[in-house]
Amino acid sequence: MPENRRTAVVTGASSGIGAATARHLAAAGFHVVLAARRLDRIEALAAEIDGTAVACDVTSEESVAALAAAVGDRLDVLVNNAGGAFGMAPVAEASSDDWRRMYEVNVVGLMQVTRALLPALLASGAGVICNVGSTAGRVAYEGGAGYTAAKHGTKVVTETLRLELFDQPIRVCEIAPGMVATEEFSLVRFGGDQARADAVYDGVREPLVADDVADAITWMVTRPAHVNIDELVIRPRAQAAQHKVHRER
């Protein structure tokens, strides 16, 4: 990693919020290590922002260990963005495989990356961990039990980690976005069904976009070292709550 530059790791950096966050952090002066499974995408983005691309599957301990080795002994910021939702079946019809995948990436993967990079974050003397949660980690909704359970897990892991590290030179934050229109999130959730994905944002004139969340993350991790943003809930103006969304017809 370059000397005399702050370094940040962003997981799930191949698209959406992760890619936007990498760009925003690079613009703020960080050398960004982009971690994701799709190496071709992060290599292109790394070339664009003068960052470093590392192929990483956060659900694999071996892959995460390779990421830690690439980062080295010192790290300033970790953005645990890798996550995802799979399906919207009610509990009575739920897919066990989908639930396991959601828990593995949103909770176990977050833990594995944090565990592996924590020594380097502590070595910086003022490290920051920002976990990307969701408003789904605060409110239940029909058809979302697997995802809401996983994102509640993200929230509780964040809270627990802050307690465990209270006397260490590190800050632990969570950002919880509401409706964010990205190119892949809903499309992945509905197994590539573009019509169902588009319906999520139907009539919502201005949902959040990835840059809105990336801007907020960058603000959170660049506060003075004594300032911890425990949690930041960010929604579009049109979304008052999970079930209360203004849709223009």
C-alpha cells in the first residue's frame, strides 16, 4: 500500500453502493482497496481511481485471509458493504438456501472481514469500521424475514463490536439506507426478473442513489477521531417508513 496515504477497504465494491463509495473515498484522498468476487469489474474501477483490486469472497475464510495479506499491517477505514437479499417468499414458503446465503454474506462475511482486518485497523491508531446495514435491520415486513433477520444481525454485530472495542483507538459505525435504486440489488433479489425489480421503485420520483449513500459513508468515516457516528438512517424524502412511500401515479 502507498505510504503517507490513508487506506480504505471497501467490500462488495464491484457495483452499486460499494463502487460509489470507492470513488468517493478516493476523491477524499484515500488509497482504496476494492474487494469483490468479480475481479474484472474491480480491476477496471481500480484503474479509474488509482486503487488496488483484490478478488475476495467474504464468505470464504481463505479468501478473506488473502485480502488481509494484501492490505498489510495498517488500515484506516473498513467499509463492510458486501451483502444482498435473495427472494421475498413468506416464511411458510421460504428457501433454506436463500436464508443461509443471506446470513453468510450479511453476518458471517462481515465478521470474517472485520476479524481479519482488525489488527491493521488498530495499528492505524484511529481506525474506522463502517458497516452497511439497512432499514430492514430495524423494521419487519412481509416477505422479508430472511433479509430482515440478516440485517438485524448486521446491526447487532455492530453494536456488540462497539462495546467490545470501547477502550481501543477505533470507531464502529453503521449506515442504514432505505430505498436505494441501484442497478443490481432488486434484480438479484428477484432472480433477474427486471419487471419485479422495476416495480419496487414504480412511481417513486426520487429514490436514493448509490452516490447519496457513498457521500454519507465518506462523511461518517472522515469525522474527527473522537467523533463516532453510531448509526445513520438515510431514506429518500418519499419514504417515511418501510410501508409509507409516496408514489406518483
